[in-house]
Amino acid sequence: MTGVMIHHTVSSGTANTVSLCHDGYAGLPGPLCHGVIAKDGTVHLISAGRANHAGGGDPSVLQAVISETYGVRPPVPREHQGSRGAVDGNSRFYGFECVNLGNGRDPWPAEQLDAIERVSAAICRAHGWGARSVIGHSEWSDWKNDPNGFGMPGMRDRVQKRLGKAPAARPTAPAGPATPRHQPFPGAAFFRTTPSSPIVTAMGRRLVAEGCGRYRVGPGPRWSEADRQSYAAWQRKLGFRGSDADGWPGATSWNALKVPYTG
């Protein structure tokens, strides 16, 4: 995952909204988000994996979220589902559907806004992200307007304050060596020694998130044939063929996978 995306549901009532987001509907299977945020501030967890909430969006927005420069010079969303060059956000963003009609008149109670702030900050803190990793659906795709009724710049300010420091006016160079956001490539020889490492688990979870998992059980820390088959599926997804898609990680495919740093 690379960020957090906030939506409104265009619905009322918590129970039916939670059910819809869990089950989906004829045109779009569930889960439709990772969590539903009710008017009273309760967060109903829906999914821990990929969810159909974001659809296609602008690749420049994705890069701005990854580099945490969104809002410094915000890109203008120009791509959406079906557009040439659009990228799939469903496997790249945590999605939270907030119960609201989305008509600009349905109120956003203080408890609900507080829950949006808290859940966004909690995910950012867990991943070591700043508030610029939190966007609205309208900032991702040019045919969406959610969340309608409050501004995402103000919400990012709230998230950043909760994270513990004021948002910077522009990106600044770190005072010292920064902890990498993604796991550096450990080298091809690392995997051929049948390692048992948190790196392998983190890699497997990313492969599952990208729809390439070939696991019956897991993924786990011990490198296995299931890991190799899953990684081969990832290489084929990137366009590699033949011996270049043999399931043994290389630097190019590894860097594209963006495995979270495990320390």
C-alpha cells in the first residue's frame, strides 16, 4: 500500500452501508473498502486486503503520494478508470467509506471527522508516512467529488497535527539518514539460501496485494516454492517472459514491488 483514500458512500444508515461495502453489488464485487466510518465515529472494518474502492486514477497523483509531495504542488487529476495511462488504485490505497449522502448538505458530525482523522493518522504512523499520504477520491480521479462537504487540505492538517508536527511548507532534506520506506533489494543470492526472514513475509504480502499470490497457506517467513511461483507471476505481470520470469527476484522487479521496510 502507498496511501489512504477517503470516500463518501452516497448512502444513509450504518447497517446497510456496512453490508453493501462487505458484499458489493452486481456491477462490482466486495469488499468495496477497508473500513466504513459511521456518523457516530465508529469504524467498521471490512477488509484487510485488496478492496474495490479507488479504481483508476492519475499516475502523477500516485507519485506525489509516494514522494509525499501532494499538496506542495498538487497535480490536477486527469485520469480515471478506463483512461489511457490510468493506474489501478485498489491495490495501492487503503480505502475508507464514510457514511454521507455526498450532496454537500448532509452534515459531517464532529465524531465522524475525528474518526477519519484518527484512522488516517493511525495508518500513517504504522507505515511511517506523513499526512500527505492521505487523499480524497476526488484528488485521485477527475470524475469523482468525494468526500463532498469538507476539504482534504484541512483534514491533512489535522492528521499531521495528530502525528506530532506541523506540516512543512515544502519538502525538506532530512537532518540525517532516513529510514527507507521500502526494503532495499537484498541480492539474488539471499533467496537461493532458503532464508527465513521477515523480508520474505513482507514480500509475500505485497505479492498477494498485487494479485500474484500462489499460496495455500501463508505467506510466511521461510522462502518456499510458493514464494517462487508467486514472484514469477509478479514478473509476468511486469512483462517479463522466459528465463526473466523464473521466480527468482531481481533488482528491477523487486524495486517495482515496493516491499515495506522491515528493519
